[in-house]
Amino acid sequence: MSSRRAFLAGAAAITVVPFAAARATPAAMAAAIREVTGDAAVREGRVTLDMPPLVENGNAVPLTVSVESPMTEADHIKAIHVFNEKNPQPHVLDARLSPLNGRAQIATRIKLADSQKVVAIAETSSGEFFSASADVIVTLAACIEDIT
Amino acid sequence: MTNVLINAPKTAKSGELIEIKALILHPMETGFRAGTNGRLIPRNIIERFVATWNQTEIFSIAFSPAIAANPFVSFFTVARQSGTVRLRWTGDEGFNVEEQIAITVG
């Protein structure tokens, strides 16, 4: 009996501990955002981050980022960055745009390891930064399930 | 390669805004999961997607392991001249796939 208990306790420790250490944190996300923005101020607005508020499967969560911009040579969106709080790494994607795009909108599907906040940041041609965030509740997490 | 799905209009008016959607089959293994032997499965992801229209880059995106398996991307572009749109995915383990579509602008 006791050896079985010890085994179970040991197994639980092995499976749980490594991933707790490998998680990004809100602080890691803030640091990753500062790497992109530098010292520039990030303002809320102009960006729309469209994600479902509640998802069953964190392995494929649809995400659409659109930014209000005329997308002209003089005033366009140069880049869209997406970050998360609690996946193993804070980066999600970096998209490069130009006036050739005509509309500053991208869509993809991402993995979410836990219920968390996702942040989208848009960089304008004049070097300004705008942001939007979305809170997503995930019932089945991605990334951390091992193959058994 | 047949493991790519691209959805884009075949014809467009000059100056028209068109959406290009692309899906590619790929596991996007994060490198954070353990396999049946308890060891971590090595990371294998697509790192970069680039779209060019007649050799001019119109869009690029850098992926991270947080992109879902079988990455889907959608973006917009203004149709300027007839030609070839090339979509290229590159990533770990020498992954390099290019697909092209023809769009007629009239």
C-alpha cells in the first residue's frame, strides 16, 4: 500500500512540477511587449481583437486582429504583434504589413494553455503603438497534455 | 505538395481589396510536451510565412509555438496587376513549402 501511494505521489510531482516552471507570467508578457515597443507609450484603442470569450478546446482558438487605419503610404500599420500571459512563451505572432495590404486585418488560430488574457499590439508607420486585449476562458488546455 | 489549401479570388478588379486565406498541414509541435517515453518531443514548428505578388513582398508573419496545428492565416491585399501570388512557409527541420496561385486583375 505505502509503496503504491509513494509511487502515485511521485508520479503526480513529476507530471505537475515541470510545467509550472515553464509557464510565462503576466510579467514575462509585459517584458516581451517592452521588447517590441521600447519606451514608447502603448495606448488602448483603434485595435479590435476578436476572440471567443469561452472556448472548449484550447488547441485551436480563432483569433482576428483588425486595426483602424487608412493604410496609405503616409499613415499605415507596420506590424501587428500578439502576446499571451500563460502559455510557456509569451510570444504568439508578429505580422508585417504595408500599404499594399489595404486593410490592417489578420486572422489565424492559436493554442491557449490556460484561461488567460491575450494582448494585440499594432505599430503605426509613425511609430505609435495601440493595443487591445481579450480574456478567454479555456475548458480544455493546449500544449501541456502529454501523449500517453 | 497537396497539403496546402489556398482560398483567394481568381479574378479581381484593379484596386479591389481581396482576402487571401491559406491553410497548411503541419503538427506545430511545441517542444513543451513529453512523449510516451517521458522525454520532451523536440520542437517542430513553422517559423515564417511570406506572401509575394509578382516578387514584391505583400505580407509576412512570424509564428511561435502558440500557433495551432495546421496553421491558418488570412490577410488582405489590394489587387494591382495580374500575376502570381507565391506563398512560402519555412520552419524547423528544413521545412520549406511554396505554393503559387494566379490572379487576373482586369
